[in-house]
Amino acid sequence: MTSQRITRRHVDGVLRIIRHLWQHPREDTPLAVLADMAHFSPYHFHRIYVGIMKESVNATRQRMRLQQAAVSLTRQAQADMAQLARRSGYRSAAAFCRAFSRAYGLPPGRYRQACLSRSLSLTRMENAMYVPEFRTVSQPLPLAARPHRGDYMQIGQAFDELALRANAWLTADSRWYGIYLDDPRVVAPTDLRAAACVSRPPDRALPEGLEAREIDAGRYVVIVHRGPYSELEQAYGWLYGVWLPASGEALADGPCVEAYLNLPHNTAPKDLLTEIWAPLA
């Protein structure tokens, strides 16, 4: 078997595990069962997984569970901490609160209150939340993309699949983007359309399962959000509801782009840096 075929076999095996983890985040599936799903030897499965994903299976599972908990806290006025703890795989609310605090910088209750306070700030039209920057893209930026349909908070599966399929030509200089085509306030979560994207070298053919996209040339207004992806809707609210009406600018007919300056597999959610690019006419 050639090294290329071995790499493809490893990628396909880990893809099966990623899909299972995203579809069943609350299940504590034993490593031996996951190894069988991936068609790997149980003696080597976890080393292969860590080598490709750069984190353990438990770290992937915990990241997914805590993200779902953060989404619940931002979307629900009331949340039972004991229930959230059980859904997140923790035996006690205290253990869940400690893990959530390490990842998000605040205990769950205070995190929910902080999100509510930011939402109230938007309704008071406070202008100091972000510092807009104008940026010009002189030429279209070619991308490799993995389409996603459904709740935007589940696009992580598409990013994981993209990373696995494009693994052969990813480098430290690869840039990661999200393109979001619908407004979640007016489109049902199951119908939302998006694409997980990474910069594409011009001399590379697209791997199976990926499609070509590009970021259009033109002017953009850019803001930087620091914090979990579950809070990005508030950043969009500020950009559209506070900055845009007072700016004298008009938006172009094109989707917003998110540029990810660091990555969730090695960055705590509280420290994630995300640029939002809105195209200008």
C-alpha cells in the first residue's frame, strides 16, 4: 500500500469518527468502539487520531459539549445547571462550572448574565463595542470550501472535514474563513447555508468533497470579536444596527465573511479572535 493510500485511509477513518462525535456529542463511546468504526487497530487508533486532529478524542468531545452549553446559555433566559452539566458529560454541576470557567473565562451563570448585558448595550446603541477598520481586497482570494447546511453553531463539523480533506497542503500560513449566506434571525436553523473555507494554493487540485469558492475583491469594513463563536451574533447586531446606520456607508450585494485568527483546537473559547468582514458598495 502506498503512503498516499495510507493517508487517504487514515483521513477517511478519522472522518467517520468526527461525524459520529458531532452527531452524538453526549455519548461516551469507548475508544475501542470508535477504533472499530474507523477500521483501525485499537492499539493505534488514538495515536492516529491525535496525530491528525492535534487533540485527543476527549478534548474534541469536551469542546463540542461546552460549545453547545454556551449556545444554550446565550439562547435561553433560564437554564438548569444540573441538566446542562449532565448534557455536557459531567457528573456534577460543580465540575461542569469549573470546566466551563476554564474555557470561557466565567462561570456559566455569570457568562449568561454577561451575554444579556451585551444585548442590552446593543439596544442602547452604544458605539464603543468595536473599532471598525476599512480594508481593500485587490484580487479575489481563492478558497477550498466544504458546504454546510443547518445551525451555524454546528459548522464545526464542516471545518473538521475540510481540515482532514485538505490536510496534504495545509501549512502554518493557511487562512481559515467562514462564508454565511443567510440571516439566522429570519431563516430557520435547518435551512441556513454556509461554507467552511481555507485558503487554496493556486497549483493544488481540490480534494474530493470540497468545492471552489472565493472572497470577492472590493472594500470591506472589518471588526474583530474576541470571545466564543456563540457570541458572534451580538457582534453582527452591533455592526448592522449601530455602526452601519451612522456610517454613511452602504453594503454591497454579497455575503459577510468571518476570518479566524486562531483556532478552537488550541485556543480557549474566551481567547478566540474572529474578524467579521462586511462588503461595502
